[in-house]
Amino acid sequence: MITGKKKLTEEKYTINRYKRIVFYMVMVMLLLAFLLGQCICPSERETVTEESITYTGDFFWEKADGTEEEIRIPGRYDVPAGEFLVIRSALPEDYNENTIAIRASLENVRIFIGGELRTVYDTKDTRPFGKNSASRYVFCETSGEDAGQELRIELQSFSEKYSGVVNTVYCGDKSDIWGYLFHSYFMVTMIAGFVLLAGLAVLIFSLVLGVMYKTRFDLEYLGWCMILGAVWMLGESKLRQLFVSNASILADMCFFAVMLCPVPVLFYIDSVQQGRYRKIYHVAECITCANFVICTVLQVLDIADFITTMFLSHLVIAGTFLTILITIIRDIIRGTAKKYKLPLIGIVAVIIAVILEMTEVYRAVSMSGIFVGAGLMVLLVVTLIQTMDHIHELELARQREARESLDYLTGLPMRNKGEKLITEKMQKLEGYLGFADMDNLKKINDVYGHKAGDRALRLVGAMLTECMENAVVCRLGGDEFLFYLPEVSEAEMNTRMRRLFESFEAAKNVNAETSPASLSCGLCMCRQGGSFEEYYMKADKALYHVKQNGKNSFHFYEELAEQ
């Protein structure tokens, strides 16, 4: 009958598994069909191209000496830092758009229509520190009444790198302009958001694993790498003004992320390499922190802004990666890199990605972190694979330790483990130490066999666990047990012991083979922080007293001492 039930259960499990497989196959097919349809089928939305929203009028640069020069936009022109670049254009006679827009690159912006100041962008009253306004898109409302009027744009940056920069000027419906910007930059921003959420999830997951297994995981440091990388990507996003109220603070956080990113990277590689190059990495960490402090102080004091000192951070990052590469090459030569071959793939991917991003910055082309995001994803995948292997090893070690430290018969901790747990509990809380002995084990073994003796011992363990709730219980060996019950009064201890003896008496008499068994127990009151050896001897003396006086009872050492 039991076999039939088991077989039926297995058949049900098999059916459920097949249903699950079919469901997943259907879901994957639907996802693939959706992606394929998006690629093959024509678009149903109105297409907004850059050409359709780009202002095509001629622009003239009004120079400080009063002369003018026709210029091409976008472009960069020779304007000293801190001075205004003034450009003007005449709106067409048939102009009928509702928005003029331009991207400010660390610039203050003023837009005039027909001599009237329509829009001002200057963050001097909203940014925490620094001279420049954060980069963003600046919009100016217009209408058909502005046709034929002069469009005048004034740009001012206090950074040599961005002074004189003029980006594309857009005109059209504001929703169309935003639609084009979304189409161009949303994917990068979404990747940044995904990396941020993934980094937070990885960090929380690693901390939970650390609590469970009482060890550190490489995932923790990778989580911080991903968070800093995502902050940088979001700070570089062209759409950042949409999801934060103060873009200047996010821009500063972007620079902080760049300056501090070597720290979790060094933590990660140091953990992967098991501390072999910790002293070298410690020096690199100190250099990173010094660069962070120096650049921040220079920015706060308006001596040099972050964009000016960014090359220092890039040098620190380059030096960090060069140091890591040297240690990796040394490990490869010595054969120790085999121990972290999976993370090695991800580390190389990230290094290549960061080098590409840094190169693009100096070519005045921003990839907004696409390469870094891809590199971090590769590193995440290989680190997760290694973490799963690590968890598997820890689980095997835990099971091995459990087999070695738990009594297979009663399921209680054995002597070494139990005494250690009791000592730890005794150092924190006062309570009562009990030394219990099952009487007549030899008689039960001789008359009914060792199986009956085993059942009696299991019964003792079960009763101690049940009646001594919140106690640490262990089997010392043979017929001896030890338990420690914290934070109980003498009266409550008496009650617990009477309940233990009554419960054991009722349980053992259910089976004739275990009925000869009885309990003897010696108890000792323990002070917090006291000596385990001292209280163990006292409890043993109280047990000896019970054994010498008829067994099947319990006695407190304090009563024995008074006698």
C-alpha cells in the first residue's frame, strides 16, 4: 500500500514537471515571436528624425571685438573660459514651431527671441558647489508670432574644455523633440537603470549569503562596482533631467563614482586572488582616496572643477588596471590564475570596456557607459557561476560538519559541539546546567537488545528537547546528556524537571522494551561569564548524589552544598 502511494506521488511529480517545461517553452516562444515581430514588421509610430527637428537657419557668431562670423552648428569655437559665446539667427518668415531647444554642455544658457529674454538656464543658486551648470537640454517656448524675429543664444562655460561649444539647435514640437531624444538615448538609460537594480540586488543577495554562511562573497564587491558604474552611466545619460529634480547633484555623483570606482574593483580582485597582493592593492586604494579628497577639495573651493581634474582620476584608474594586469600576468605565469579563471574573463572584459570608454571621452564622443555596462554584465555572470560553486562547497562542508558534530542516534550535538555551544551561551546569560543520565541502559541492552537501548536513548533526547525549550542540549556519549537552560528561576527549573520526569515516565511505558529506563539528573545554577569546567563538576557531583540515593530523581548542587 505504501509503495502504491509513493509511486502515485512520483507520477504526479513527473506530470507537474512536464507541464512546467511546456509552459516555459511556450513563454520563450512568445518572447521570441515578439522580438522577431518587432524586427520584421513595419513600425506603426510616427518617425521623428534628427533632420526633421533640427533648426536649419544660418547662425552668426558675434565676437567680442564687434565683428561677426558665420559658423556651422554643432561646433566649437575659440572663446576664453568664463566669457559668453553669442550666436544669432533670423527665424524664418513661415516659422510656426512651439519650441527651440539646445543642449548645454556645462554651460549657462540665455535665449532671446526678438530681443526678449525668454529662457535662462543657470544653476548658481541650485548646485551645491562648482562654477559650471550641469549639462542638460534647455527649452524655449516659441510660436508663429515669432516668425522673422532674431534668435539669440548666449552660452557661457567656466571650463576650458567646454567653453565655445555649440551643440545642435532643435526646433519643433516639444513632444517630438523629446520623442527623438528618447529614441536615441532611452536604451542606454534603461541599461544603466538595469545595472543599478542588478547591483543593489547582488549587494543584498551577497550580504544575506554572508549572514547565512558567515563568510564574505566576491559578489558583495561586484555589487558596489555595478552600483558605481550605474551611477556614472545615469550621470552621463542625456535624459537625466527627467528622472531627478536636481541634475547638478547627479552630475557630481557621476564624478564621485569615477573617482571611487577603483576601490571596490580592488576589493573584488583582492578577494578573488585570496589576498596575495593585498599590500600592493592597499597602496592603490590609498592613492584613490587621496585623489578623491584632493579633487573634491579643489571643486568645493572653486579652484578647479571636476572636469578639469578628471585626467587625474583617469590616471588613477589606468594605474589601478595596470597593477591588476601585472598581478594577473604573474598569477598566470605561476599557475595560480587557474583558481579564478572564470572571474578572470569578466575582469578582462571590464578592463577593455573601461579603456574604450576613457578613449571615447578624449575623442569628445560619449558612449554613456554602453561598454562598461556590457563588461559588468559579463563579470556578473561569471561571478554568479563561481558563487554558486562556492555555495555548493560550503554546503558540502556544512553537511560534513553536521555529520561530524551531530549524534546520528538522537540528532543532538555531540560532546565537543555541545560543550562549545553551552560555554558560549553561559558567557552571555545565567541559567542552570543539567547533567542527565539514563539509568538501566545495560539492562535494556542485555534483555531486549541494542535496538531497544537505542530507542530509549532517542526517547531521552526527544524529551529533553521538548521539555527544556530554549535550552542547549547535547549528548556526551553513552547514556549521558548535558543541557543548559538560560534565564530561568529555581522554581521554574523545578517545574521543568518535574515535567521532564513525568513525560519520560509516560513515554517509556508505552513500550515494554523501554520501560526499565529511568532518569537521574544533577543541576547547578550558573552565573553569567562563569567557568564551564567549574559548573560541570558541580552538576556532576549533584548527579552522583542522585545515583547514590536511589536514582530516578534530580537534585540541585546548591542544596547539596548546604547539606
